[in-house]
Amino acid sequence: MFHDALHSVSFYQSLRQTVSEWAVTPCKVELDVLPLEAIDMYGEPDMSSAYSLSGHVEVKLTPPTSLLCDPPATEEHFTLESLVLTFEGQSELPNPETGYAACRLVEISQELLQDGPVEIGHFWDQNLRDPQRWLITFNLAVPGWLPPTCSSSYGDGIREEPEVSYRLSAKATYRDMKPGSSKSLRSMCYPGYTNLPSKQTTTSRSSVVKLNRYTPLPAAHTLTTSEFSNFPFHSIEYAGSVHNSSSEIPKNVLSKLRVLAYSPEHIPIGSESFPLFLRLRPDGLTAEERKRLRLPKFSVTATQSETSRAAMSTKYAAKWPVPPPSDQPPNRLLRVRRRDVREYECGLLLSAPSGRTAKPVYSILPSTFPDHFDLHREEDSGAGYAFDEANTWIQMRLDVPLRDVLVDDEHLDRLMDVPVPRLRPTASGPLLSVAHSLEVALTCTYDLSEGGTEKVAMDELRLTLPLSFVQTPRRDPHQPTVELLSSRGAPETRQTPMPPPSLPYAQSLPAYNQLYHSNGMLREDPTPLPRYTRNPEDAEDPPPAPVVVCKQTPSAKLPLSPLRPASEAAPEAEPIA
């Protein structure tokens, strides 16, 4: 009887062991890519520059688990034969007029196991079953010509979809060096596991990498020669004159008008306004001609023009080393795509031909901005500003306000399924190009009255200025700031160019292309450091102050083109004599 009981216990133990082996899931190798930070690029896109993207690839070994009971103590060994890191960039742009467009910008792969296979393994007992992790460092060179990360926002801005995005992923090839039991789930999932070590692959999830492009701010002392010394960028001068006009105003009068306009070289995204300076003077007119000529009003408009394409721009593909057409959609699909592409995949929205483009234009001025400004003095009886003296400039200064959302608030509810137009940086991308311009219209009148008949000729002279909106470098919370007086008289906070000595200088190191030309020659330093001298207290004579050379931005020329005037009442603006 004792023998039967012992036989029964052995049977149940054998059955339990068999069931446990069938319920044991195999040990798993998992990957995770951990980039350290975003990529900050500076200046214009440059094919000869590159930026470093570093981080870790985490290799995680998960112990076997059982569905019915605690798994027994086990030891696992794997050989990592290959670990490939891949950096991918893409651009996607859905548009009701051009359909869904997508292109691959870059694809870079790097083998991280340069010295051959690496063996990993661990022994787990019945109590400690924590996964084991190994970190493998990577340092990837990212081309300096890539466009920055950007996205589309919908409705109130809660939902965003990427337009230009970058991702990192890793793929490992490994070999399990421990044969398993023929009764386990491991042998069922991997045929031949009991005979030979199995070779398997695993891929990590994609990790999003943000790429920023900033325009460095010029040194503060170089802004002393700018027309806008309190604005963070230099001013650019545009000059214009009138030729071959068909206006009723005599040609010899219009041809002698000289117009100068000053606008910032760059405007930071996020600015509430930017300054504008206009100067007008007639050269070589007689006193009688100056008396007949008047400037009653002027107007300002600023726009953002977007060009959306159904396929990658041929100029962009010829200028930058993008992947060939065989690696572009639809020949080779993107790994990760936007969520709103499903409507085009299901046929609810049709994609346009590859040559189709859409060119919407938006005003970047608030809706409350006046249509035009009246110019007159009390002694002029409202007829307009007169040119009393020869070689005297009429000067007009204006702070041009900006808005971030380029539609009124009451229209946002209608844009829940359509991207909201916003103020963007000026750029020429693969699928979307953005340009900005400012147009100044000067209304001129000329008295043609003779012999008792009253006749006044009117013409509108237009000057179009290009604008450049840029992203400026992020502010380091550890760096001190100084207060400057803005153009409105309010204090303006600006970051100091260098960190305090207690912080690592690596936080403010410039990019390579800011220090050297593409041929390796050193660039001229606009703010050279003074030569080393002894402490003035120890020196016999105090050292002289270092000489700083300031350079002025060269002016650009732009002609005027006369158009027909538009007469409307508007608020008055006093000119500066």
C-alpha cells in the first residue's frame, strides 16, 4: 500500500513538472533606444556640417515566466551577434487640395558591435526575477542640412500631427545558447530549438528625436550701428525709386522720389511686433514742384505665403542628398505615419497628381490693424504732408504688430479637421515652403491745377520687402539675464552670451560651422578676446582697452513699382520731421 502511495506521489510530481514546462514562456531579449537630448542646429542648412546625436541602447533580458506556478531557478545565455541603430527622417503633409504627400528625408544605419559578438546572460533563482539591463553607448553623426522638426495643430491646438519628424530604432540579431525542453512553449514557438541554438531578431520601438534649427543672435555691441538698437537683429536698408511710370504725375517728378525702408534682418518667432522705418525725399525738385507734391497717407501689409506640394520638390531633391526614388513612398512605405492618413488610405479623400500645388496666403497682422495711416500737419489743412525744404527727409517709424494664429478666434471651431494656419519660420522644405513679405504703399498727390481749373493727380507707390522669421536659441535657465529697454519703452529680458564660470562651457559651445568655413579656414571672430595682460594692480601702467571693430550690414536695393491708389478713411499717424 505504501508502494502504491509513493507511486501516486511520483506520478503527480511528474505531471506537475510536465505541465509547468509546457506553461513556461521563454526568456526574451528586448531593446529600447534612449537618446540623451534633442539636436540643436545653428544657421542655414549646410551639407558640409554634421551634429552629434548620442545616447544609449538598452538591452533588457527578461527571465522566463510561468502561467501556472513560480518558475524554477534558471540560467540563460545569449550571444548578441549584431546591433544596428537606424536614424530616419521623413516629411508628411496632408492637404485637401494636394492630398496626402510623404517623402523620406534621410536614413542612416550604424553597427554598434564593432568588435564582434557579445555574450550576455544571467542566473535567476526562485525569489529574484528582476530583468537584467545593459546599456550600449552610441554617437551618431546627423547631417547639418536637415530641416527642423515641425507639426500641424488642429482646432484649439490640443491635437498635433507631425509634418517633419525623426526617429531612432535598433535591431538586434542574437543566438540563444541554451537548448530547451521539447515539452516547453519555447520548443513549440521555435522549431528545432532542442537540437541547435536558435538565431532570432528583435526590434525596438521608435524613439522620437526632435531637431531644432536656431539662428544665433548677433553680439550686442554690433547693434549700435543698427537703426533698431533695441531689437535683437541688425537692420537692413532697402532703397527704391520710380522708373517708366504711366501715372498722371509727371515722370520727372516721380523719378526724383527716393524711398528708403529699414526692416530687421531676422524676426524671432514669438515676437509681438517688429520695427519699421520709412524715409522719403524728393531730390532735385524746384520749390514750385515741391509745393504741388503731397504725401497724404501710407499703408502697410504683411503676409505669409505657403506652398504645399503633392510630391517632393525637384529643386529640393537636386540640392540635398535625399534617398533615391526607389526608397521613396509609395515604392517603399514609411514605417510610422500620421494618424490622419487613414482617410486617404480608405479612399475618403483622393490624392492629387504629383505636380499639384496649393499656395494659400495669410495676413500676419491682427484684424484690428488699420488699413492706412493719414499724414498731415495743421498748417497743411489736411491735404497731406508737404515737402517744404529741399533735401529734407520725411521719416515714419512704426511698430508692426504680429499674431501667432492667422485666423480669428471665432473661426477656430471650423478648423477641427483642418490644420490651423500659424506663423511659421521662413523656410524652403521638401513638401512645404513658407515665405514672408511686407508691402508699403505710399500715396502721393500732385497738383495739376492751371488757369483756374482744379486737378489733382494721385498715384500709389509700392515697395515690397522680404521678411525672415527664425527661431532663436533656447534660454538656459541657469544663465543670467539682463534687462534692456524695448522699442515700446518696456523692459525686455535678454540672455547673456556666456554662462557663469561655475557652469560647464560646453553648454554654450557654438557649432563647428560657426567657427570654421567649409574648407577648414577659421572664421573672423566678431567679438575677439583681448590679449592677456597682467593684473592692473601689479602692472606699472594700466593696460589699454581692447579695440572692437563693428561692421555695418550692407544695404540691398529694391525698385518701386507704381500702382493705382485705394482711398479710405483711417486713423492718423504723425510723421517725424
